[in-house]
Amino acid sequence: MNGESFFRSTIGSMIGQGFAVDDVREKLFLKGASEVWGGEEMDAHPAWYFWLANSPGAYRLQLVDSGRLDEHTGSVMRGVFSVKYYPSPLEPVFSHFSPVEQALVVGETFDHTNTPKLEAQVPENLFSVGTIEFIRDLVNKQSFLTYTSLDRLRFHKSSPELNRVGEDQSTFIEEPSHPRQIPAWDLGYPLFDASVGLHAFLMRKPPKRVILSRQSGFDFFENNTGDLVQRDSEEIVFKSLMVAFNPECCEKDSTFEQSLTSQLLGSPWTPILDTAAPWRCRSDSHQHTYNGRLGSQINHGHEACACTDGLGHMPDVKNTLCRSVNVDGVIWEVPLAFNEQWWLMAEAEQFMKSMCGCH
């Protein structure tokens, strides 16, 4: 089985089995999913739309690269998925997308589902918010899901009238405008959150380890020819979150697992968190819960907890990361809450309470 067939089947099974159970849909905020159809491009690079109860817009998950890792004798499958977010015109972040993206959403290109009528009408560089890497060790029967994105995704316009010239002879404005400045990590995270829960439910295995790492990010500039040039920026953070699931065969870390996880623990990455279990708040006031998005740092008397932007209180999700982390002399209040459903889904009941699993 090649990579395309393997991941098409796996994602299809995650959707088919997870959406068929009412309790799973409710706990993971699942509203709907649909495979994208449309010619040879979709045949080679399958894609799916997702609608989540905790996100006003819609998502597209597309397999852009896949195959077996030869250095592991073909026993490891790797798939890289692009994540796009189509914002709702009614949500505040809509105004932070580019004028072109906004016009597409409110124009004739999109339909009532907040997705494109024909995918070919939307340029590939629009609406992107991150990537999800899916790795499956076929020998040890172990999965790894990794979400990677920038905390802010900024595009700057070039200006021939202003006179700073870069090393690549592109002209940049001194005080760049931001025709597109979106919180990319936050926008894409709910889809990753749901994907981890769906995979735990499908494989009946919970996460065994979670690693969060960071490095300096970058901005995008448009040069004189209309091409995008990437420039490093200390103002932007590039983050990667890996969830390693328990294997079926053994308790000790495999050689492959050690090799894979070490990539996020060394240069150019700086690890912020490496934990084998979800953390719980121990605040003297009350536990804030999590609606599937990364939250902002809020102080509750004795310690800092990660809560939702609107201090949303959702049932059943109470594991919240509450740690100050020293990274190269800088104290980070890690703004990340883990959904306890990542662990609970591995033991969730696998039957339908309703007669129809169609949604």
C-alpha cells in the first residue's frame, strides 16, 4: 500500500468511526466532515473538509506529501497534511485575512458551507494556517501526530518607492503594512486537537508523550516580481507540538521513537515542554476548562493557568497546563491546555446511540 492509499484509508476510518458515535462527536466538537472531490489533483492528494462546533469557520486538511521512510526499511509511513482555515465573515479574525481572501469568502466562490464551490478557484497560497505530520510505525504499531505553525502569520507588501534593498535584491518597506496578519497557530489548533482525539478513539491507544518546542519565526515579504520572500523575525514564534501515542507491541521506546522525538529536543528547536502525562491545575480558586483552542495566560491568585480567550467553561475537559518554563533565561508561561479527551477517547464506548451515523 502506498502513502496516499494508507492515509486516505486512515483519515477515512477516523471520520467514519468517530462521527458515527454521538458521544465522540460531542466531546470532540465535531459537526461534520466531507471528502473533497475534484479530478486528478484530489486523486493524488486527497483532502477533507471539517466543521467544528468550537470554530465558526471551516477547515480543509489535504495530504501534500506521503511515502515510506526508506531509512527504516519501509516500515514507517509518513504523511504531511496542509491545514487551511476558511474564516466566517461573522468572526473577528475575518478582518485580519487579506482583502483577496475576504473577497473570496463573501463572493460567489464560496457556498453556504463556508467552503469553496470549486477548489481550483482558490490559489493554494491562501488560507493556510499550518501543517500536520502523521507518522505510523508499522512494526511497533505506534502513531505520532505533529502540529507545526507560526503564532502569527504575517505578509508584508513591497514598495518600489522605498529604498532598502535586501540581499536578494528585493525591495522592502521600512515600516511594513500587514495585509494579512492572522493568529495561525490558534486557528489551526482545534483541527489538530480533534484529530488527536479521533485517532485515539480509532486505535484505542492514548498519548504516552507530548513535546512542545519552539524556534524563531519568520515573516513573508512580497518582492518586486510578486514572489514571496521569507525573512527571519524575532517577533514571531515557530512552534511544533508532537503527540506520541502508546504502541501496541512494547513498553520501552523504540529506536525509531527515540530518533523522531529527539528532533524536537535539539537545535534548531528549543523544547518548552516534554511530558508523559497531562498536567492539572492546582489553583485555590477553581479549575478553568478548555474549549479546544489555545488560551491566553490568566493569573488566578496563586499560579498562572491557560484558559480560553473568553474564559469559556466547557464540561469534561479539565486538564490545563500550568507551568513556568525557563528557556535560555527567558521565563515562559506556557499558554497550552491539553484536552483530556485525548486520553479518554482511547476507552470511549464504540457504539452508536442513534440509528443513523450520517452527519
